[in-house]
Amino acid sequence: MSVIYEPRGKAREYAALAANLYAGCGHGCLYCYAPCATFKTREFFYGEPHPRPNVLAQLRKDAEKFSGQGAVLFSFTTDPYQPIDSAHALTRQGIEILHSHGLNVEILTKGGSRATRDFDLLTVDDRFATTLTFIKERDSSQWEPGAASPQDRIRTIRKAKEKGLTTWASLEPVIDPAQSLELIRQTAHCVALFKVGKINHHPVSKTIDWRKFAHDAVNLLEQKNKAYYIKDDLKKFL
């Protein structure tokens, strides 16, 4: 089974090519869509993350096929810097494989400083991104119990910017609009592009005035002179 694939649906708004080196994720985010998308129970998906079988060998084959076709995103249905990557180092090996076949790498992670161990491999043609959901650590620890803290993620993307990497942030899902707006204010100096999307398929979505948030977010991003992409599910409220 191929490892590099062309995302469809809402995922296509983020990347033309992607790869998931792990199955499952130890971050345990309450809002995660991946257990459903991969037909796994949440207990199994969160509790037993593991490397995909023969994943690096297949990645080499796929990288040869897609050679020179841009960037591959790590990852959509897992996290490249979840805790088990410290033992397996698949992400580092994956970066090396993609580079050796003329492909760039786009990292999207909630792993915070775990990602810095591979910064030495990334070049100015690669991109580094983090998902930002909360400023308050209490809320993050409730919704994303295994992920890096908000401040750790912010420090890490600041380091990526200082290294000269192109950076972006995923403000998705928006769960607390006030905190999402504050995240823009606190990271505008080190994030080149913001991608913003609402929370879906969760009761909290019905409590949020999405029209107000969409306009507030766009106004703030334009005030900060930042590039941004409003995902289709939020764009309809503008």
C-alpha cells in the first residue's frame, strides 16, 4: 500500500501530497477525526500507536514515483512528532528519504520541541507548521493530553523561524475563539501564514458565533499584515 498519497476533501486544502508514517497517535486529542477516518476505536488509536509495516521501504518506492513533484506533508492522520517517534525516529528517516528523491518536506505537528531534533535536516525549501488551539495550558491538557504545551509549540515555531524556515500555523480546530485570536497576536512575528478552520462534528461548534469569529480573525490577520487561508467550512460565514 502506498505511503505517499494525494489527500481528498478538506485535507486537500492543506497539501497536494501527504504521508503518514505511524498508525495511531499518542496525543489523544478529543476532537481528532482520525480514529473515525481510519476505522479504529479511540481507545486503540490513542493507546497503541505504532509504525506502519514496512513504511520506510514503501516510502522510498513512492518517493521515486513522485520525485521532484514538490512537498510531502507529515502528517494528517497521525503526528510525526508524537512521543513514540523519540524511539523509532521514522520522521527523521522519512525526511532524509524525501530529500534524497528531490522532494521537499512540510511538517505539521503538535509535538513542540520534540521536532527540533530534526531541524538540522530541514532546508529553506521545506516548511514547518504547528497546530495552535489554546493559549491556556489547562484547556490544552484537557483537550490534547499527550501533545506539547501551547508555549512549547510557540517556542518551537519561533525557533523554526529563527532558523530561516518558512513557517505556518494551523488554527484548526477553533474551539475557543478568544484564545485563537490571542494565538494570532502572540505568534504573528514568527508565523508567515495562518490557516484557520472551525471545529466540526462536536457539540461545542453550536455554541460559537462563527460569523463574528470569521470576521474578527480576518480583520486581525489583515491588521497584522499576515498571509492567511480561511478553510471552506469557515469561509461561508464571511
